[in-house]
Amino acid sequence: MKLGAGSLGHLTYCTNIHAGETWPEVLSALQQYLPEVKNEFSPQAPMGVGLRLSNAAAEALQEPAAVAQLNKLLERGNYYVFTINGFPYGAFHGQKVKEGAYRPDWSDASRLRYSNTLAHLLAKLLPADMPGSISTVPGTYKAWADGTIDAIVDNLLQHVAELVTLQRDTGKMIALALEPEPCCLLETIDETIAFFEQQLYSTQSVARLGQLAGLERTAAEPALRRHLGVCYDVCHAAVEFEDAHESVAGLRSAGIPIAKLQLSCALEVPSVTPAMVEKLRAFDEPVYLHQVVERRTDGRLLRYTDLGDAFANAETARGAEWRVHFHVPIFESEIENFSTTQAFLREILSLHGDSPVSEHLEVETYTWDVLPEQHRNVGMGTAIARELNWVKDQLSS
């Protein structure tokens, strides 16, 4: 929904919370949950929807009949789509995902084709005079980065050229938003800024985009900055011990748009002890990658690719702080025996209230089905609405 009468933007939740890889499965989930969420969050005003579509679902939606089904749902329910999660290409629930969430990465032409398909679909769905955003993999998983950078950059530029052409043909402005994440090519905000400045916004990239999109240099550079930015995932930034003000200010200073702000919280272990490690094992589930960043008492940061790696080093981590990439409900400041990074999210929302960070705000707690059972004691629709209402209350206080 649109937040207030000012410039706080549009708030939604990401439908990656719902299992479903085929278009019929996605449609069924939307039909089941959207009415319940809207009734509890936005009963009168139009409600925005943050679609998550696998490649299979996106391909199916190239068929007019499938698009007609989606448009019918949106019209009847008083919903609108302004953002798409184009990060997970394949299955995202019910089976091991782990580092497979980054495949195919941006060195692979299939990632380019998938993202182009999503962009053309979003252009059909976007309300008039509203920008769109598509969040995506931050280049690649860091362990796979060697020898891939040139291909990643060129595929991204080819996609931007597609977005330029799409805006020219349809009038719809869509930005691709690379989403920094622990253990990925773009991990910290400093790394992200450096990659944009040295690779994506470089003189060579501007010239390449001009060649691909038929633009003069004076038009190519602003087009590149308009159509290529970041998705600032608050959970990821908190896990990396970013400074809320400095990270947002750094992106702004570099002229990198935050095309989407994903509102999410991580698990926090203020002081590692054997007892806390044992309790944390309940969150070591087999589907998603749960990167851990450890802050030692001297301020050094150590990184583990998953909880199992952190557990193996728990003895040397005694007394240190762990932050765990496990998306937990944003309305909880504590969960089980742990803190959450809700305080960091509050800081980001405060910054947004003072000077809007992004036009697109999306709650993204996709882990409901893998949370310990005692935290799944309310209906999913009610839990989603509670998160959205919590954000709305934070921004109105």
C-alpha cells in the first residue's frame, strides 16, 4: 500500500514466503493468502504485492491466458504489483536450497534471460507513472567469482539495455536491484560501492551500454544509474555489522539508487557460550544457507558460510557476538533465547522516515516454514499482516 500522503513509498511483502514454483501453484497461494493479508493490513486501500516468480512461473506467464488470470486476481482483489523478487531462479521451498539460491549467477546467460522475462512481465503489470524494481543475485557467490567478473558485468549491461528499450517502448521505468548478501561477490556496502564505481558505472561500462542501447554517452550514463542499483536487505546489512546511517549515506554519496528496501531481521547471539550454541542448533535446518558473521571483542569480523561452520569454531568464539542470516519475524525483538537485529531495522526505518531511502519497501521473512515449531503458532496470513502493520506503526510514530 502507499504509505501516507508524502513520499514514504509503497509497502508490501514478498510472496517468496509461499511455497510454489509453477504458475498454478503461485496462483493458488496468492488466491489463498492475499485476501487474508489485505483484510488485516489494508482493507480499504489498494494493496501492493511483491511477486516472487521462479523461472518456470515466469515462462508460463508469457502466455496471455496466464497473464489474464493474474490481472483478474489483481483487479478483483484491489491489488497492484510494483516489485518482483528475481533472486531465486528455481525451487525455494521444501528441498535443499543453500548456495543453489545463487544459481544461475550473472555470469550465466540463463540469468539474463530470466531477468529480461521478469522485466517484460512487470512492465505489463506496473500501474501508470509508478517505477518498478526487480531484486536479484549480487553477481555471484563469492567462492565462484574468479574468472567471472567480465561476464557478470556484460550480462548486467545487456539487461540494462533491455530495460532502456522497455522504457522507450512502454513508458515503464524498471530498475534492477543487486542484493548484497554475506559470502557473496557483493557482501558489504563498501564492496558494493567499489564494484559499482569500478565496474558497473565505469567509463567502459557507460560506453558498452551506449553501444548496446543506441545511446549517446550523455544519455547512457544517467540511464545506467537509473536502471541499475541495489536492494538493501536490512537483515543482510545487520549480519555484516553495517552502520545504518553510514551505509545508506555511502550509497547515496556514490549515486547508487536503493531501488528496493527489504525489511528483515536476523538472529543475534550477544555472547557465544556452549549453552547458547546448543540452543542455536534448533535453527540449523537443511534448506537455506545461514551465514554467520562473528565480531570479536577487539572488533575483528570473522565469517562462516553456514551455522555448521560456526559451530565447529564455537570454542574459539566464546564471548564473541554472532549474527546469523536467518530471517526471523520483524515484530520480535527476541526469539527463543536470542536477540534479533530489530534495533538495526528500527534505525533504518527512522532514517527512512526522516529522508526516504527507497520508494519500494518489502517485508521479506521467507523462513516461516523452517522456524522452530513453537514460532509457527499463528496463521501465515495473520503473521504477514502483523509484520506489515508493525512497519506502518514504526513509520507513523
